[in-house]
Amino acid sequence: MIEIALQKELTAADGIMKLDVDLRIQQGHLVTLFGDSGAGKTSILRMIAGLMIPDDGQINVNGSNWMDVKKGISLKPQQRRVGFLFQNYALFPNMTVQENLTYALEKGQDKKIVDELIETIELGDLQNRKPGTLSGGQNQRVALARALVRKPEILMLDEPLSALDTKMRMKLQDFILTVHKRYNLTTILVSHDANEVIKMSDEVFFLEGGKIIKHGKPVDVFASKRVSGKFQLFGEIINIEKQDIIYVVTVLIGANIVKVIADESEADSMSIGDKVIVASKAFNPLIRKIEE
Amino acid sequence: MDWQPLILTFKLALTATILLLVVSVPLAYWLAYTKVKLKPVVETLVSMPLVLPPTVLGFYLLVALSPSNIFGHWLDHYFGLRLIFSFQGLVFASIIYSLPFMVHPIQAGFSNLDTTLVEASYVLGKSKIKTLFKVLLPNIRPSLLTGIVLAFAHTIGEFGVVLMIGGNIPGKTKVASIAIYDEVEALNYHTANSYSLILFAISFSILLTVFLINGGYIKRFWR
Amino acid sequence: MNILKGNINSLNTSGRLTIVTLDVSGFSLKSIIIENPETVTYLRIGNPIQVMFKETEVVVGKGSDIAVSLDNRIDGVITEITKGVLLSSLIIDTKAGKIKATLTSESVTKLDLQPGEPVTALVKTTEIMLSE
């Protein structure tokens, strides 16, 4: 069990924000921190890693005390066994893919793990190339592998997929899930994509203005009630217009735009920017192969 | 023509540059990452030789290092070092005089480097020292090269400080720039021209090499 | 969206598919879903459940003994008709609660639907969604 309590005053774009969170994360779970940018997600990760010092709070990881402000305990980042995947990859430009991974080895650690990880992320052919010559998706995979070399107790991923296109995203999501299970990791993912959260995580913490306003299983948090529909998508309303006696609601889902018919009473309760769930029965949608 | 002043000049520049590198890397690292309020004061002190007339610097060094003063006496008493009118004194003065030329490029190199590289290294369990040598320094190689060459070239060209603190002792403190002055005084324009030409050519080639390397011309050429 | 409250009456499972029979204020409604009692906890006989279907999926029938393949039939009386150019919206008052239906204005005219008229609301088994 990982118990985290953090308080810190952060200077945000619009003045001071007080971050105050309590997180309990079960060993082996993949949890998400979900919320708009500026909600404090990245700061939480940085405080867990020891890269930022909170004003008050404690971090207890599987019985060992990493930080306790009142008792004056604070392990250095080097002493906390964490893996951190930075938004900009933070790969060392002077080292090859393989050197980036071997750099992360601990004294006396078996080098086998490096080869195993390179194989897992399917980058064997590129292992002697430098990060500057690789694509964003490839660099992100290298960074993921490098974060795993030390066998961290907590793997933290700071919006690792936001800069990638849909196809690469899906592939990386699968890689993350694979390594999460294979190495029995406890993983904290920062994301602002509801579909990603639902696909990836066991539990989600919904952050707003530095506070957790909701947490639980993703489906429970995003949909107020569980629905039997197998065709459920999470998106954001980008337009509502009245046509005849009905309303056409345009919803942005991932990179796709869909239109849904709504009744007057429903349309009245919605506005542009609202996060919505679009549900249908698996029996209704048509499916057809795209001719290439 | 006497080659001794030229040899002495390069011996001085080489020694000063090596020592400067040892001093400047930690200093630049501290300046780049410290949050101490004293930082602007230290930055100003480091930059002073850029604007101060070399004779002012030389004068104060002369006064401070003289064995009749506290600091000079202390050096003489405990280390047997007499820095005035000696080669060691010239090295010491050159280090101070060329400090900004070495510190500034390296400090800029550190500051421009993405801080997440450092954080990534720490999170991977690596110490500050290991991070400095394996991650930071290899990634600011162009800045290091610029610093080394600027400090070297600047030391070759110094005159005022050397004259004030070193005097004009052949084989000991008479460097090329002073030799040129001497020759002109003695109306030996031909010899003065030989020294000058050599210094010009060497400085030009050194600087050109830096621009070629940092500009990536050489890298492209070898590919 | 129409939401009615009911209870689970019986479950007929085959692999991952289940046809759920529900009792909604005396009406027997059926829904087919891709779940079985092992995959979700709410599939228990007697459990209260919400029945949801979209107003655009409601078929309105007039008269008795309508011979169509639709299993789900709820009798009621039209209380309100809002006519648009192409579409019209009906509110049907039933024992299970109010049901909204969106039809083409043409079919409203063709069937000569008027407020106060008894009708049957019909919904396909594949159109009914369940929610806890």
C-alpha cells in the first residue's frame, strides 16, 4: 500500500493554488490522475519523486517512510525507487538507446535487464542510435524502458502520450499495460483523456484546483451510473443546435467528431464544453471495413 | 628574433587555461543552479575583468600580493610563494583576468540545458557528481570548447596585467605582448612585426577552429 | 431518453449474451445485452433496475392486436403532441410512467393521432439499455 498526503502552495497562472491531496494506492494497481492542466497533477508526481518538496505531508511506500515533513524526513530522489517518464522524454542526447538504459543500471545489477527491456519495447534494431535520430513514439518507448531498469516501486508517467498520434498512442498504451503487468508495478499515470483513463486504469483520482473531487473505478467516476451499453465513448460537447423539434449535439471523442440527437429536456441541461458519455447498444452501430 | 617570449606566452596560456577549467566548471555549475541571493554579487565580481582596465586589476593584484601586505605575507610565510614578478604570479593574475571568458560560456551551457535531464538522472539514482560528468558536461561540449579557447586566446593577448604584476623579466615574465612593446620602443619594427604576425596567425586559427567545430562544419565534412 | 423503473423477472443466458425479462409496473419488457450474471453484479432476479431507450426508437401503434415482431409493448394514452416540420414529439401516459416518442410528422398525420387517444408504445429488444 502506498499512502500519500501532500500539501503545498503552488503559484499557478491565475494566482496561488493550494494543493491538498490524500492518495491511497494499492500495490500492483495502475491509477490515473485526471484533470485539466493546472490542476496539480504533475506537481504531485514531482513531490512523490522528491523533485519538489511539499509544505506539509508524508509519503509511505509499502511500510517504508520516504517523506514526513513534521519529522523532518525526506529521502533524496536518488534514494526513492521510482521510475519517472517525463513529458519531453528527457533522454540523454549524448548516449545511444542502449547507453541510456545501461546508465540507469545500479552498481552490480545484472545487465540482462537492459537486453530484455530493449526486446520488450521492440527497439533492438535501433539500440545503437541516438535519441535525436528517433521519432517521438520511439523516444517515448526508450524513456519508458529506461524508467524500468531499476525495477521501481512506483512508475510515474507524466502525460506520456499527449504528443503522439492516435495509432502510436494505442501502441504505447499497450506497451505500458504490458510492462505494468509483467513487472508487477504500481503505476501512476497522468492523463486528461477520459478514454485513455478507462482503458488503462484500475482507479482514477479526479483533480480540480489542487483537490481530489472524486475517485474510484473509472467507469463509476465518469458515468454516474453503470450502463449495460457496450458502445460507450467519453467526449466533450463542442456544439448544440436545434433542428426542427430535436437537438443535434456535436461531440468530440478523441480525434473524431460525432453527432448525437438529444431531446429538448436533455439539451437544456447541457452546454458546450461539458464532458459527456455517449452510449449505445452494441447491436446498433454498423461496422464496415475501410477500403484501402 | 628571440623565441623565448613566444614560448613563455603559450606556456602561460596553457597553464592558466587548464587551471581555469578546474576552477570554472564548479563555479559555473554553482552560478547556473544556485538560488542563493548572493548570486548577482558573485556574477558581477566574475564579470569585472570584462570592463575594468587591466592596469587597475594589475595594480590591486600587485598591492595585494606584495609580501609587505597581509595576503602576500601570508602566502610567503606559509607557502613560500612570492607571486610578484614571477611566472606563478602571472598564472594567478591570468586566471582572474580571463575568468569571465571561461565561466560565462559554461554557465550559459548549463542554464540552456533542459533541467529534466538532471532530474531524470537523479531519479535514476545517480549522484550529482556522476550526473555532472556523464550527463551535463558531455552535453555542453560546445560551451566548454568556447570557454577553453576564449580563455586561452585572451590570455595570449593580455598586456596590462602582466606588465603591472610580472614586470619585464626575460625568460620569466617577458611574454610576447610585452616583447612587442619593447621592440617598438627600441624601434625594431621588423622584430615587432614578426611577433605580431605570429600572434595574429595563431589567434586567428584558434578562433576559426572553434567556429568550424561549433558550427558543425567539421562534423558535416567528415561524414 | 426515456427512463422507466422495473425489476428483473428472469434471465436467459447463452454464453456472453443474456435476454433479461423485466417487470415494469405490470408490463413485461425484454432486453438483450452482452453481459451475463458472472460479468456484472446487477443481473440478479428481483433486482431493481432502470430501463432506458431513446425517444427516436419508440414505435407507436394504434388499435389492438398489432401484428409486428416487437416484444416490448406498453399501453397508454397520448397526452401531448408537438408538431414540427419533419418530426413530431408525442408524450404517452402509461402505467409505467410518461414515455416520449419522436415520429415523423407525416406518420402522425397518417395515423391521425390525437391527444386522448389510446396507443401502444413498442420498442425493440435490442434498443433497451439497462442501468443500475
